[in-house]
Amino acid sequence: KPPALFGGEPYHEVMPLGRNYIVRDFTKGVIKLSRWWLLRRQLGRWIPLVAPPRDVGRYNECRADMYKRTVASVGESGGFGGARNIHIGVDLGAPAGTPVRNFLDGTIHKFGYNPGDGDYGHTVITRHVMKGRAVYALWGHLSGSSMARKFEGQHITAGEVVGYLGGIGENGGWWPPHLHFQLSLLEPEGHDMPGVVSAQDHARALDTFPDPRLVLGPLYPGDAFFA
């Protein structure tokens, strides 16, 4: 079972969130953010004092009407189709350019650009071995510079920078800067994983894509379906 598989490892922090981070609720769809908030999120890398609090988007959350545009552009992903609106990763929001660091020794499995409207944009997938089993991690919505000097099979140590958060113009088209972090027990096809799944595939997705808090830590309470 996934909790047993992930237990006992000293995982490195992926990205500091600070004490006052916000846990977002997207069950009613997109949260409208002001232009000033978005500008502060963009500029926070250079002027930390203007940056808004960092934020977290939940795993196993039904996000009504949030991904119609993306699903229409991308279609089926990794054998998961239908009306995909259940988020199956964790989002970590911070200013563009914020480094994200590897949680456990592993290798670069795949990397590249997912070009669909609202897709991951620049993406890295790492491979890790836990108790003799391969586990894959997707790091989505990165900057273009995150793709430099990488090659498949490249060793990457715990704490090493995997990449940097991409700005709105390069992280999939229109997302505020954030990391989509997702785990998989199955080898992904290329540099992609279905970040959202349909109700009909929900149970299968939970078996395939474990809760990222198993390595990120207890970011928020509750582990049931958020709807």
C-alpha cells in the first residue's frame, strides 16, 4: 500500500511555504484574483516584500468547471479521459523563479514541453526507487530555463534544484506561478501525467497516483474527497 511504501524516508523539502500559507478551495472552480495580486506573485522573486502569501492546492479535489478549456485542448491523457475535473496532484504557489528541490535521490526520467492550452508547459519527471519499487514524480508549470542541461538518466540528489516556477507566459499559458507536483506508481508515457481525472476513473487514479503529501508532509488536514 502507498503509505507503507513511502514511510520511513527522510524527504527533503520541495519548496518552503512559510508559516502563513493559504490552503485554497477550488471546489467551486477558479478563484478570481486581482491583477495586483497576480503582479505581486510575478514580482515577488525580485521584491519579496510585495509577494502575497504562498498557497497550496489540494489533492483529490473536485474542481467544477475549472479544466474544460484544458481538457478540450489536451483530450485524453495517459488512458484517462471523460470529464476530467478531479485534481490528482498538489499545487504549491510562489513567485515565478522560485526554485523547487528534489525530495529524494533519483534520476531524470523525462522532460519537455506540454503545449496544450492550460497544460503543464515545461515539465520534468523524476524517477525514484522506494523499497525496491519505482516511483515517478511530475514537476509541472516550470520555467523554460528549467530544461537546460538536463538529460534522461541524469542523477539528481535530494535537495538539488529540479527547476524553477514558470511565469504566466511560459507555464502553460495562464496559470499564476505554481508547481503541480504529482506522484505515480506507473511509468508515465513521455513527460506527462493526467493532472485531473474523471469521476469514472477516480478510484483507479487514487491507486495509480498516491497523495503527494506522503513526501511533501502534512500541508493541510483531511484526506477524503474534497467536493
